[in-house]
Amino acid sequence: MKIKLSKGIDLPIAGRVEELSPRFVPAVRVAVVPDDYPGFTPKADVAVGDVVEAGAPLMHDKNHPGLKLVAPVAGTVTAVERGERRKLLRVEIEAAGDGRRHFETTCNTPQEAAALLAECGLLALVRKRPYAVVPSPDVLPRDIFVTAIYSAPLELPAGVRVGAADKPALDAAAQFLAGITTGKVYVSHDDTWTLGAVAGAEMVEVQGPHPAGLPGVQAANIRPVDKGDTVWTLDVETLLRIGRLLLTGTVDMTATVAVCGPAVAAPYVARTVAGACVAPLLEGAVADDGRRHRIVSGDVLTGVRVAADGWLRYPYRQITVLDEGDDVDEFMGWASLSPSKMSVSRTFPGHFLKRLFRPDARVLGGRRAMIMSGEYDAMMPMDIMPEYLLKAIIARDIDNMERLGIYEVAPEDFALAEYADTSKLPLQSIVREGLDYLRKELE
């Protein structure tokens, strides 16, 4: 199957990694942050001072006790941080030793297979649609969508994350997931994919600009999600982790991370662990230009802002650094027609220049009423009407939310539209709040 998408755009941002050979950066300290897992209500299973193995449970979901988040490394729990109303913020571990918890991977039923993924913490890396939350192991998916395309700004190609030596693990994982779903496992890839067909999966070649690499966009163009359906989405690196679990009986939370962005002097590929401390990854990499920098765990469209001593956050693939821009004294401000300004609008000269830009973290404009101009639709290759859907979400109109496609979408699907939005509305936050509201009302 082949799909060609025309909507969207690849943002020409400077700071891409050119040398793709990974550099090992040991994770001395790691943290597991439950906020990275929407739909997961955490209850801690460890206390400060506990010694844990890699794969040992750190917390479980209050609503589904078999669904757990596990330690990425072996070591000692150094902090169980809580916030207001004793909300569990994170569990920190100081790495020591190489102990690994072993899991029995023999499963006789789809329910046992789903329970295994929940027990070892890998189900938490999967997302369920509708609602874009961590799946319940009690509900089997109609289909499973795996993306082997990384199209977000400055992302590494899939070939850096999986290679020929990983093919047996990918085959094992896809066949395992095929036994869980009542439908098919779809693996979407681009024309650079060299590993051939993955056993147990239907291969789909996808062409087009970002957001072609988002699994929700792929699902919408392969087999859309309707009311009453449940599908799972994940990336090929998570598929690889599942395969390694099946072949070795242990959880491998190794992460391949692009340290990149306009403010990174020497972009590179780091091989570390999910949840690693950001500081060692950035040591010697950020430009010493005297400016304030914003560190983003993730890409510039969907990532999470972190401190210099913060943590690598889900999906554990990228650290992007760019200038804050709060010290810029620019003539006419956001309305400047400088050719160095990156924009999707033809109003700005930079739109017509074939060059890389160095954007900063400024919003460049103020919020205003939503403009029904079709600019969201131009960034979303999905069969929905995004402006009307957003209006229904803001109004909390459940009937129209359902009619307009709320079950198909996740916040990340609106990230590119949020960038292009002349109204400067927080579209991803609006969609997240709408999904949470709908889930609370209907589940």
C-alpha cells in the first residue's frame, strides 16, 4: 500500500545532525515522570533508598494495577517528588549496577500478551485512540499502527534507530502484536526504509511532508477511527523494545537521542537511556554565545520545556535547543519583514527563500479570535474540519465533537497548525482538554 500526502510542511530549521554515528552518554541519573503518560493515574511502589533492577516497577496505575511504569536502569531511588495535593511528579534513580528483571514472555491468549506489556512498562509507551492516552490492557485494539517515519523538525531518520541487526526483534514484536489485535498491524515507512517487510505486519509506504510521520495521520489515511473503535499507535523504536523483551526477557530502555537545534554548536546523536538527565547530553554542545536558551525535550512543535538539569521526556528521541529571544530588539517586532524570519505566510520574504532559519522561542504576535481561513486544514492531511472541531471542543459540544472527528485526533496532530496559526491559539492544549473532558464524560 502507498499513500501520498500533500498537506503539511517541512520546517527549514538549522541545527540538524549531520554525523549520524551515535555517541554513548552514560545515564548517571534518570527520572520517570508520570505526566508523560496521559490517562495514567500513578501510585508509587517504591520509597527513597530502595534498590531497584532495570524493569522493576516504580509505580502502577490506580485504575489498572497491572499497568506499570518501570525503572529504565538499575540503581537506588534517590527521590520520590510530589507536588500539590501530593501529586506524584517523578521518581528519580541514581544508576548503579546492571541488574535486570526477567519476565516470562510465553503468552497463550491475547489478554495475557497485553498484560505482559502492561507489567513490563512497555504498554505505557503506546497510545490509544480515541483520547490519545495510555491503553488499558483490558481492551484489545481493532488495529495497531506503527510509524517508522520521523518527519518532525530535526528528527533523526528511522535508519539511525533501527538497523539490519534489529530485524529479528522487529519481526518478533510485530507477530506478537498481531496476536493481540483483532485486525492488522500496519507499519508505515518512507522510501528510505531498507529492512524489507516486517513479518506479521502490513507495510505502508507514506510520502509527504510533516505531519506524515505521525501515527494518527497514518491511521486516518489507512483505516480511520470511528466511535466505539480502539486502536493503538506506537513508533518503531517502541516496537524494537517489545521485540527485545520477547527475545531476551528483559526491558531495554536504551534511547537514541538527537541533540540538535539552532543554538547547538555541534549537533550529534547520543545513545543513552529514557529519562536521562539532560545536563550530560548538553555538555559542550550548546553554543557559548551569551544568550539565554530554551531547552526542549522533544521537537519544537510538540516538545516539553525542561531546565538545564531536567530530564529527557517521552518519547525520548530528541533534545532541541533554541534561543529564548527575550533579549532581541527588533524593528517592528513580529511585523518585521526581515528575510531572516521564518514563516509559512507569503507576506514575509523568508517564505520564498530556500535556506535554513534560526527561529527563537518568541510567539511573535498576540492571541485573537480564530480566523476561519482554512490555514489549519492546509497543515492537516486528515478528513476532518479542524476549525469547526476546535470550536466544538471549546464549547464542550459533545455531539459535534463526535460528528467532527474527535475520536481520530491527538494534540500532536494540531501542532503544525498551531505553529502556522495567525491567531496564536494553544491548539494542542485545547485538544488535550477536550479529549480529557470527553473521556471523563463518556468512560
